[in-house]
Amino acid sequence: MEKISIVIPCYNEEEAIEIYFSKIDEYINKIEDFKFEFVLVNDGSKDKTLDILKRIHSRRDDVTIVNLSRNFGQMPAISAGLYTCKGDFAIIMDADLQDPLYMIEKIAAKFKEGYDVVNPHRIDRKKDSSLKRNTAGFFYKFVNKIEGKKVIPENVNCFRGLSRKAIDEILKMKERDRYLLAEIPYIGFKVCTIDFSREERICGKTKYNLKKMTRYALDNISAITSFPLYSIIKFGALSSLLTFVNFLVMLILFICSNHLPMNQIIFMTLFIVSVILLCSSIIIFFLGVIGVYLHNILINTRERENFIIDEVITQKDK
């Protein structure tokens, strides 16, 4: 019988994880032809999450705990789960029940049909805040627009189903800063999409504030597309042209200053200065864009692991 590993990254989920396991059995017990294991990754939680995971482990024979040495973030925690899991397939999902449990059966059915990648697609984001809903919509449209093709599916995030073949290909990639939004579409294979409506969090608060969402979006853009770097070249050419025109205008003003009213000279000078300042600010912005790419180069060339496992508690350790 084939096995599905359910990989759950956990950061400060002391309230949610017990509720998750109080409900999960009624869903997985209905699924035939598959057995299940749960790979629970404690991502340096500061609350009692690890103690609760160990309590769950003590009463179940299908739980593996991966305890990271500190908080590394969601992507590294998922990577640690994929690295540890033993299943023929894996389902990545959150512990807060926003990823509906009934979807496990639908994803398993797609595995039976031979799909390697199953993308649960959110058909609406009504339960998100207006800020998150609008920024997410802009992010997906922006990335696909600048590439001229759909490089990432819209409203599909880390909630995924993967075959062992897909997992192995992802783990072969040498990126130290892993971004599944870019990597899963890259590997290809047989892909399908399932529509669903995401639920509200059963408890606790989202771990993604505006600062984290902004960094997450920028890092994903730099991992997916090089378009911003080529845009800087075009802007540099335009900026050079504007600077040359400004130089000519200033030269003409200087030559004709004896024949022009003083107010007009002051106005033109202020206008030129404002244009120069605007161009300077845009240049600084694009230097920041280059900085994001340089940061990713630094991360991937210094060859530090993107997660460190402190302890793995498997069923054999009981």
C-alpha cells in the first residue's frame, strides 16, 4: 500500500495542532489504498508547540517530529519536512485548518490518476484582509505579466500535493534559499488543479505581517524572473537621455539669462532640479532591486544549509 506523508510546518501552533489531530482521523480513515504518516516540523516555536507535538507523538504511531535548531522560516521548515518524509507522495499543509481537511481525499484521488503535482487553487480570498487580498492579486498578475506567460499559477501557494518523483527533483535543486512558488512550476511533470475555498484560522494569528509579505514577494520575484534587471538597463538609457537634455536646457538658460525674466529662470531651474531628484530617487530604487538579486546570489553561493535539524523523533524512538 502506498503512503502519503502530510508535511506540516509548525511555528507557535500550540492551540491549533491539537485541534488538527482531533479532526484528521475522520478524513484519512475514509481514504482507501493509502496509508498516512505525519511529518511535523517544529520551526523554533517559542510557545509549547514542541511539547504538544511530543504528546501527540506518544499516542500515535504515524507521527515523526522534526525539531529545527531555531526558527528558519516557512520555506526551510517545509524543505526539512520534504527531506525527512518517507511517503510515495506528500501533501504540504498548515496546521491551522485553513487548508481544508476534506481536500486530502481529493488530492489522493489525483495521485491515483497519476498526477505528480496537485495544485489546490483558491477560488476566492474573501476571508483575507483587503490588504492581503489586493497585494496577493497584484503579485500573481505582476509576475506572470512581466514574464509574458504563466510562470506561477494564481492563488496557489504552499498547500500542494507532490509525488515522490516531484519531491526528489525539488530536493535535487541546489538553491539554499528555497521558494516553492518558483520551484514546483519549474519541475513540470503531470500537473492538475483543484478549486477550493480556504477556511478561516481556527485560532491564533497569521505569522505574515506586511513586512514579511513584502520580503516574501520580493524574494519570490527575484527567484522567478530576471525581468527587473533588464528593466534597469532600459531605465539607465532613458535616464542618460534625460540628463543630457537637462544639461542642454541649463546651458541654454545660462547663455540666454540676460534676455529672460528672473522668475522664469528660477522656475526652469527648480523644474530641472526636481527632474534630477526624481531620476536620482528612481536610480536608488533600482539599486535596491539589484541588491535583492545580489542577496540571493550571496545566500546561494556561501552554501549554508537553509535549515538545521536538531532532532528527529520517529516511531522507532518510542
